Amino acid sequence: LRFALELHLRDFLVKNLDKIEKGLTLYKNGEITGIEFSIEGGRIDILAIDKKGKPVIIELKLSNGRNKVLGQILYYMSWIDINLGLGESRGIIIANDISSELRTAISRAPGVQLASYKMQFSIEHI
């Protein structure tokens, strides 16, 4: 099972940030939220704040997390560090399947974690 669109995965996770990590909350600053957070050169899928008040950049991939996503999330993390003034950020890449190339690349990127999502479906007869 997979989400049909990345925005479905994003919307589910925004409503269930504790499934990613306990204590995460969505970034908010006035009318601006951490959903599709616009920065110079891109959009962060989800910008959250952890229980210590530090920013967490969450990058979503529907299927295979390719290794080029590492450069993308590192840029987002640096931009947030420089421009928001909330302290050092960290990143989480969430994909249905994590490639061995991405696992290798991440080993040299402190502050970035990998996570995979799994879906379950059941029918209950009444």
C-alpha cells in the first residue's frame, strides 16, 4: 500500500506528528505554518519544532528515497539555521523504501535521520 500523492502523506503526518517523534509540533509564526514552508530555492514539506524548541525539517518521498534528497535536506537545514534563529536544526527523510545509496550517503551527514513508513489496511466485518 502507498499514498497516492505526496500531499496525502504530508497531510496525514501533519495531523500525526507524534508518529514521527514524540513531542513534535508544527512550526507556526503568525499566519505562516510549517506545511510546505517556502524558503529561497524550495519548499520544506514539513517544518516542525521538537520538544527542546529546535527546528526539524521533514522531507517526504513517496517511494524510493534517492540519494539526491540528501543535498536537498542539507540545504533546507542550513537555510533554517541561518534565517530562523531557532538554533541548529536537524532533518528527517521519510520514504516508503530507503535505497542503499541513500543509507551510505547519510552515514556522512550528522543531524539527518532516515525513516520509512509502512501502511496497514484491514476490513472488519460487522
